[in-house]
Amino acid sequence: MFSPDLWDIVRGYEVFDGNTTDVTTVKTIVGTMEARYGLAQRIWVMDRGMRSKSNVQWLQETGRRYLLGAPRSILDRFAEQVASPQGWQSVHDGVEVKLCREEGN
């Protein structure tokens, strides 16, 4: 886990034992980084190995902003929408996003 500042300079990091399951480290990582660097308006970016219903619920309930990787099975459901050129919006130089909805939602 790396913690860059506004200029993308890494100011801290955490190393966990190799036998630690990623999904069990979220609260520890968030707590450690916030204790060390304060309660900034971070966006927590995590890979799909840290995704679980309880972690998402905790992030939402505590008002934290986050971006989580999705398992391939979820990405496959949106392949057609993502492939379509319609609906993409530029949010920053070189960064485009698209809201994809599941049918019925």
C-alpha cells in the first residue's frame, strides 16, 4: 500500500505478511493511513482482491470515497456498453468515464 501526496510523491507505505488475504486488510490500511496522514478527502483505490460486500458497506457507511476493481464476471456483463462509443465523458485530460447500468437498474 502506497500513499502518494498531491504531487504523486510517495510519503508512506505499508507491507503486509505474504499470507495475509487482501480483503481482510481494508480497515487496517485505511485506519493506518488516516492515523498517520490525517482525514484528507482521499479516494481509496483498491484492486478486486479487496472487494467484499462488508468492505463496500463499511466504506459507504463511513462516508469514504472509493474506486474498486471489479471481477471479470462483472466486467463481462458490461462489455457491450463499454464497447459502444456513445456516452463517454471526459473528466480530466486523458481520462474518460462512462456510467453503465445493469438492466432493470
